[in-house]
Amino acid sequence: MGLNLAKTKSFYDVTEETFKYFAKRMGVPEKLVTNTMHNVIADVQANWPALLKTLPLSETMKSTLIKHWQRLALPISIENI
């Protein structure tokens, strides 16, 4: 990640606490930011398994995406792939 997100440049270090810190620094309600984060995670989990099967991605790209998701500190797990 080229820019800092609440003190980190590593996408793999971003946690819910990172988003809470970000919300505080930006002066927006923490609940708004964390609810949005949880909604995005739920959308990813609901939609990516089917997308991985239907998008014209190479097996290498699919494997790379799955490995990326597994390294994230956020609770994103893509089941049924």
C-alpha cells in the first residue's frame, strides 16, 4: 500500500483497531466506520467464491487472491472455493 492508513503502510497489518483509530482521527463515528468495514467483509465473503469460479482469471491469479486473503489481519475468510 503506497499510503499510510492510520499509521501503517502494510495492508496485512490493518485490523479493526486500525479502522477505529482512523475514525477517531477523521472525527467520524467509530460505529459508522466499523459497521461499513463489517459490511464490506460480509459482501466479500458472500460474493467472491462465485466470482472466483466465473471471472476469467488464471488459476495463478485465483491462488494469489486466496493467499492474499489468508494473510490479512482482518477476519476475511473465503469459504467454499
